[in-house]
Amino acid sequence: MRSIYQVFLFDLLAKILLVVSATGTIRYMAEGEYAKYTLALSLVGFFSQTLASSFNILYIVGDRWVPQEPSPSAFLGFQVLAVVLLGILALPVILAVNWIFGLVFALVLVGTLSDFSKTFYQKQLKFIRYSAIELGRTATFVGAFILLVAFLGYGLKAWHVLLVQAVTMAAVFLAVFHSNIRVAEFFDVRAALEFAWKVWKGKHRYLLGYFSVLALFSQTDVFLLRALSSDKELAAYGSALRYYMFLLLALGAVHAVLLPTMSKKSDIEDLTGIIGQYRRALLFIIPVILFGAWASQWIIPWIDQGKYPTAVLLFRILSISAVVSFVLSPYVSLLLRFEEYPFLFHVILFGLLLGAIMNFVLIGRYGATGAATSNLVSYGVVNGMLYRRANRLLHRARRIPSGNT
């Protein structure tokens, strides 16, 4: 638990800094620009999770089933190649629809680089370095953002912030990780392709499928809200999501520590002990979330100056979803430890279908409130299924020798 609290503390500092940029974008961006910014961030999240997150998980757990996985530089080079190819395929859309999507892919590319630098240390259980990268890139971005707002004021646009995010993230990556990159290995595509083929032949392709569907599942509410409702509803929901993401910072710390820690444990008692420690931590985390939901009636109007009056209700619905996620979702690390990849893939497919149907039905009638309600129900159902499966596996594993788990 010490590592979780350690990562949480660093993440807390980073998110406190991000309050500055979140407040600035909500206050200084026009409604239409903030809706555009919300959609852009959702697209970044979707592509980043589909590509970088799934490959980074494979990097963490790959040595359990592939004796000779690619070097870190080759692994990173393969990810960059995948993003570049995707960007080339999307180029006609970028040119035909809106050039701002080019900045989305730029942010996905530098985010891939930056996230792998964190994963590199995460796998080694060097959580101080892992967290320091996040804090460093956040502090750099917020500093640049303050200068941007001082210069532009209410003329702030979505593309300004996206460009600053991409540039600062790239600068921090080069500063902290350039010495770990071996240029010859970075372009060793063959080793990475061989690894990818091994992944595809085995059940780990379900893991890639899981993260790809999860990426779409996590952004379904934003995408459908954009298609079925107005910029005003999307902007209000986007502001509530910013506060919601602040609540989830501790959950990110939990996943960052539990996944590599559990992947190195073979004894069931050790795994049970880790889960027990996490459950005790919930006694601190959940009251903080509930207090934030209660206090939002004063905090949110102060931040957005009354621009989005529905944001308080939306945030409170999302806060309940956050409580459910904290209680249940960390068990996904246990399912990854037991390599339940097909089950994860099928559950998230069901969640995507459920979320899409609920969003389609509720957004037309209730707008952003319907999207928030869909988020709560679909995440609750998915996390409940994961929790039930993980508990069954733990009970079953206790009945067989630990060396067979």
C-alpha cells in the first residue's frame, strides 16, 4: 500500500496543478470552443488507450509468457510506427473535416512516447520515477498554459491548448527519457513484429481487443452526446468530466501499482493480502469522493462562474459512478493476473453495447444528464461482472496449490 499512497500523492500534486488549466479552459473558452476541446480530448483518449495503453500492458506482463520480448526501444518504435500509420490513414479525413484533428494525432503520438517512459519505470516497480514524469509534464504544461491565458485571455481556443499540450509533453519526454532510447533498436521493427505475431496467435489478442473496446466504451457518452445533442450540452458534460477525472486520480494510482505488483506474485495469499489492503484504503477514499460531491454546489459555480448550471448535477451522478469504480474496478488487475483475457473482452463488448443503447435512448430525452446516467449504469454493470468473476477465481485458487495458479 505504500507504493499506492506514494503514486497517489504525486498524482494528487499533478491534478492540483491541472485544476489551474481546467479552470482556465472552462472560464476563458467560448462554449463552442470548449465543446470542440472536449471532443478532441475524447478522441485523444480513445486512440491513446487503443494503441499505447494496450501495448504498454503487454510490455508489463509480456515476460510472463514470452521469454525474449523486444527491447524497450524496439517496443516503443513499434508503437510509434502504429500511430504514424494510423495518422497517414486518417489524413484524408483530417484535411476534409477539420485540421484540428491533426493536433489530436500529434497529441496521441507524443502521449505514446511519454506514457511508455512511465511504463518503463512502472514495470521495474520504480514508482517514484514513474510519478515524477507525470508531475513534471503536468507542471510544464500548466506553466505554459498560464502564459497562454495571460497573452490571449478570452481569445483562448481549443487548438491553442492542444498545441501547448503536445509541445510540453514532447519536451519533457526528451528531457527525461532520451538516454534510454537506443536508436538502432528503435528501428528494429522485425523484433517488434515477431512479438506482435506471438501476441496475435495466442489469447493475448483478446487483451488488445479488450483495451480497444474499452477505449471506445469510455468515450461513447461524449461521442453520442456530440452526435445527438448540442454544443451547450456537450460543453456542460465536458466540464463535469474534468472534475470527475480529478476524483479518479487515486484510481489511476491504484491501477498503476496493482498491475505490475500482482503480475509478479504467484502466491494466492499475497494476492489476497494486496486486495485486503486496498479495501482498507477505500475507507479513506470514498468519504473524500462523497464530500467532493456535496461541496460541488459551491465549488463548481465558482470555477465556471455560472456558465454551466447543470454541471453540479452531472458531477454528482458521475461521483456515484466513481464510487462504484473504486469499489469494483481494481479487480481487473486480478483478472489480468489470471490471464482472463477472453472474459474481459466479452464483458467489455457487452458494456459497449449496453452503454450505446442507454446513451442513444437517454440523450435524446435528457441530454447530458442522460449521458451521465448511462455512464453510471454501464460502468456499474461491467465492474460488477468483473468483481464477481475475480472473487470466484480467488476462491477457486485457494483450493489448489499456489504453484499452479
